[in-house]
Amino acid sequence: MVDTARQKALIEAVAQAVIAHAGELTALDQAIGDGDHGINMKRGFEAVLADVDAHAAKPLPEALKAIGMALVMKVGGASGPLYGTLAMTLGKELPAEPSRDDLVRALGAAIEAVKARGKSDIGQKTMLDVLVPVRDALADGGDVAGAAAKAAEATVPMKAVRGRASFLGDRSIGHMDPGARSSALIVAAVAEALGEA
Ligand code: ADP
Ligand code: MG
């Protein structure tokens, strides 16, 4: 059951995790991008936090749609529209009180929407390289946060094929993808908040 208090705690946990790691995300993006991923994500999640009571009062699907809109408008860069698409698609696909199966199916649909929007796929050193293994771990009933952390780590030896990091070609190898790291942070915060409830 996702009541208002729990939904608020969940939104706050995710936003605070992203904001607390903004420096790390920016450092990762300085290595293989333009150094704005932390700033972008912090701006977006500060906007989400500013409206947390309104988001928490909505049924989960409506809250996810509103948060997705805020991310599209406030994060910017390549990641804003992609995280916005992810959240809005989850909102469209999830019922008000989702089961694990609902989550697996909705995350699958949201991943497909991100792929379509980004013209991207797994193995290209992006957030998808975390989101897809997370969906699989969720489907298998495994350790979702652990899978996310491992998947983010697995982007280090990858060569970027999409996004700004792809301009570096082979020089993108040896660094963690910033969007993979932010996805892992978000997933860990969700898993922890839901686990504690
Ligand atoms: P920008 O690249 O415009 O500066 P950000 O720095 O905020 O935007 O976000 C970069 C992250 O966005 C990358 O690390 C990657 O994970 C993700 N990303 C970029 N392009 C794509 C894409 N086409 N598909 C999926 N993810 C992408
Ligand atoms: Mg950037």
C-alpha cells in the first residue's frame, strides 16, 4: 500500500540521494562528458522536492507523471527527457497499488520508451545498462540495489556509443557512465525506502 506518508518518504529519499551525490555525478561527467550531470540532476530533484507534498498527495501513477514532467522541464541535457520519459511511462503503466509483477512489466515498458527516445540500447554505456539489469533482478526476485551497483560498475570498461561520451570514442573506456551511476543511486534509494516500510 503506497499511502501519502510513504509516498512522500519515497520521493524524499530518491531526491536526497541524488542531491547528496551531485558532486560525484558531476565528477563522472567531467571525465567523459561536459560535467553537468550532477548539476542537472540536482536542479531537477530540488524542483521535485519543492513540490513533494503535492506529489505525495496524488495517486502513485499521477505522482509519477507529474514528477516526470518536472524532470523533463528542470533537469535538461540528454538525461532530463530520458528520466522524464522513464517516470512518465511508469506513471502510465502502473496501477495505484502495484504488485511486483506490475513493477516488472511497467519498468519494461519504461525502458522501451527510453530506448525509443534515446535511439539507444543496452551495451552503449548509458543509464540503460543499469535499468535493464534492474528489471531482470526485479523479475527474478533478486537483490535489486546490488544488481544496480554491479551494473553501474560494469559500464566502466564499456565504450560509449550514445550521448556526449560517444564523442570520446575509446577514451570513454575506463570511466563509469554518469547516468548509469545516477540510475543506480535512484534504484538503491527506492529499494531502501520500500524495504524499510
Ligand atoms: P548531457 O549529456 O546532455 O550533458 P547529462 O550529462 O545530464 O546530459 O546526462 C548524461 C547521461 O545521459 C549519460 O551518462 C547517459 O547515461 C545518458 N544518456 C545520454 N544519451 C543517452 C541516450 N541516447 N540513451 C540513453 N541514455 C543516454
Ligand atoms: Mg553532461
